[in-house]
Amino acid sequence: MIRKRAVVAAAFVGTVALGTGVGVWASSDGGGGKPQAGARQSSAGRPAGTGADPGQAATEPASPRPTRSYPLSDAPRTIPAVRSHTPARGPGWQPQRGGRVVVGDAALADEGRLTAEELGLTYAGESDDVRAGDVRLALGGGGGNPESYTLTVRDGRVDISGPGEAGVFYGTRTLKQEVRGGGTAPEGVVRDQPAKPVRGFMLDIARKPFSASWIEDRIRELGDLKYNELGLHFSDDQAFRIESAGHPEIVSEDHLSKAEVKRIVALAESRHITVVPEIDSPGHLGAVIAAHPDLQLRNANGVATRGAVDISKPAAAQLVDDLLNEYAGLFPGGRWHLGGDEYQALTVRDPQASYPQLAAAARQAYGAGGTVADLATGWLNDRAATVRAHDRTPRAWNDGFFRGTSVRPADDLQVAYWTGKEIGARPPVEYLDAGRKVLNYNDEFLYYVLGQPQTFVYPTGERIYEQWNPRVLRGTSAVPARYDGQILGGSFAVWCDIANAQTEEQVAAGIRMPLRATAQKLWDPGEPPLTWADFRKLADRLG
């Protein structure tokens, strides 16, 4: 009897040690797993409410305290959804008073400070000690994708690592959404990475001036959704919207100062978002032409062509290059959008007859067979050379590339494919077969055009979520899967053709769910794990 009683006592001691070392309970819907039911224990270690005499504890062994046991954790619910989660048993992690964010590399200080501020933790900088409740950010590990990350919830703390700073940042966005959506980050390991390297949002600030604060709010929203590009179309027929030192005469009264743009760019960089500027040319230059009417294109009858500069005039090229060179210092990212679309000289039946000065310049530059399309292609190549000198990768709209020209567009010019409705429309596979990199701006799904002019209708998140993916470049049909590697990603775009059709607040509300749906499909083009109804509920819960 003495030996049996000793064994029971030893088992009791071991069970108590296991039960008291578990840590915090998971929240009710945080995905960390709920503890299995057991008898509620009083502070004295006996079953509560039994009325047992405390003196009996000295002569009779108390009933063993049950261990806390957890089911396997559920995958976190985030937007975009994580691509891999290995479940584990445990309470998960919640931000607690005294918790810290520590970093393993000084390069992650910005990510660490932001995460600490958002989760109500203390930023402790670089530290090697390990404490329960900590969030630790580190560089290293992962595969070849610099935007990949691993998020591990174990032993009451969170470890986020990735081969690059962007990936670590995306891991913190997942953690933020886990806590916001359910209160608890679920136990286990997330391994995640985007399918596409370009996940963009483009904003037309030329036709409609947006305040710097509104743009900054969108940057914060984009960052949380793991977008990595913001396009700013700031020059068009209606206005030129950013301060210029070299050509102040072209700047519209309502514009962003360079100081405001620098703050926008800095905020974007802190969220690993590249700001991609666009000065569209040789069309869509009406605001520039208003200050330089001598550069406007005119046809054989002397009639001015709206928004188009005369590309036979060297002064037109010089002015646009001045602007490209000036703004290269303001936008330090590695990408530049040159426009190139809707040059009205090429929308007439016979450009050579309608614009004899362009035809003459083409023959002079490219020989007797030179055409206006050759001249326009040469213009685009020259502008690409200007931004390439600043180590920028150029892109242009698909209708700035022409079939059958003797001049080949520069090999590094990426195609921003938006429409198949232009004169002489070329299907996406023509660009892909030529070996070009393509970005998806499909106007059927991704164009939010204020006032819904022509055939445009406001896109819905549901339609994007259920019918679009990056291979759907034109209309509703996908290009063959063999081209997937050439499709760099895509961009949702707001165009302000009828500027006063919506306020800033209405635009923000209107694009809210389309932005989330686009983020999901650029991160993972496959069938989403949630129904649209559940995805929308999740978006509402995450805010």
C-alpha cells in the first residue's frame, strides 16, 4: 500500500507541473484551439464546490488536476489567405502587457517599431534573449522568393523570418490580421509567398486631384493587403498635378508639392510599396500643351489634335525628357510608366496623309519606308532610354505597341495590357509570343472609371474574386498556362474620366472590396479557400 500511494503521489506532481506550464488560454475564435473540458479547480487544488474539509488533504491525496489539452489549430483567416499552415496544439499567442517586439537585424527596425505600435507592445530593438510573449523578427531562411516568410507561433511567442525585409513585413501583416480578426494568432507554422511579383494599385490624380492624406490612407490599406506597387498617373489633358522646378508653367493650380510627394514615397517605402510615376506621352499631354501651344500636333488642314504633341519637333522630346529627368529624383523606385497609348495621329485611317510632317520625319529617320507608327515607336524607345539612364525599368500601355513596324520597341519595355478595343487591336498572346513581360490591367475587371462613361461599369469584388486571375488579360478568357511566367502580376486602377462623379470617400468605399479581391488573386490565383460571402464577412471583421 505504501508503494502504491507513492506512485499515485508522483503521478499527481507530474500532472500539476504539466498543467501549470501551458501559458495563456486561447480566445474563443482566434483559431488557437480551445482547451478541452475538465473540472474547474479551486485555488487550493481541489475540485471547486465540493465542500471538502481542508484537513483531509493532509491524510488523503487530492484528485489529480487535469491537463489543459488543445485540439489542432485552425489555419489563420487573412486577406490574402496564407498559402500554407501547419497546425499544432497549443493556446496560440495574444499581445499582452509587457510583451516585446525584438529584431535580429537593425534593418528590420522600421518593421519592428510599426508592429509594436499596432499591437500595443514595446519595441526592444536588437536582442538575443528569449521571453514568452515576444514577437521576434529576423532575416534568413526561406526559399528563392524574397517576399516569402515563415511565421511560427510556439511556446507563447511569435517568430517571423524571411530572406528579405519585405517578406518579414508581410509576416507582420499576417500577424496583425490574426490578432485583429480573432484576438489570437493560432499555434503552428505559416509558410507563405506571393504568386506574382507585381501587385499594384494605380490612381489617376491628373483628372481628379486627391489629397495627400487620402493617398497616404490608401498606402496603409495597400500595405496591410500585401500590395507592393502604387501607380500615380499625374499628367493628362486635364491637369499636371505635381510641382515642377524645371517647368512650373505646366503645373495646375491644384497640385501636390514635392514635399508632399516625398512623404507619400517615404510612407510607401516603409510598407515596401514602390511608387511608379506615369507621365503619359506622346498623347494625353493637354496640360503641357496648354503652356506650350507651339508643340501641339496639327493635321494637314491645320486642325489641332487634342492632347497630342508633334513628335517631329525636337522641342517636344526635350520637354518630356526634362520632366522625366526631373522626377527621377523624386521617385526613386525601379519602375517607370511611359504611357504611349491613344496617340491620336494613329487613330485615323491614313496617318501618313493626315499628318505629312510626321510622315516626312519618319522617312528621314528610318528610310523611304518609314511610317508614323515607326516614328511613334522611336519616340517611345527614346523615352525608355531616358528613364533607363536612371536605372528604371520602363513599361507602356499595350496600344503604344504597333503591329508591322520596321522599328522594334525596346526589348525591356514591359506591356501594361489594359484593352483589346483599340484600332488594330492585338491579342495578349502576340506580346507573350514575342517574349515580352506583361502586366494585367484588364479593363473588363480592374478599371474603376468614375462616372462609368462609354461601356465602363464599376467593377465588383465578387466578380474579380470568382472570375478573374492574372492570366485573364483581355475580356474574360485566360491565356494558356504556359505564359504564366511572363505575366508579372497586375494592377487595379482608378480612372477619373468624370471627376466629380464620386467624392474621395465614395471612391475609397467603392474600391474597398475590389482591392481585397484583387489582392487575393494576385497572391494566389487558384480557387480561393472561402466563398465570396465568407470572404466579405472576413473583410468586415478585419476592418
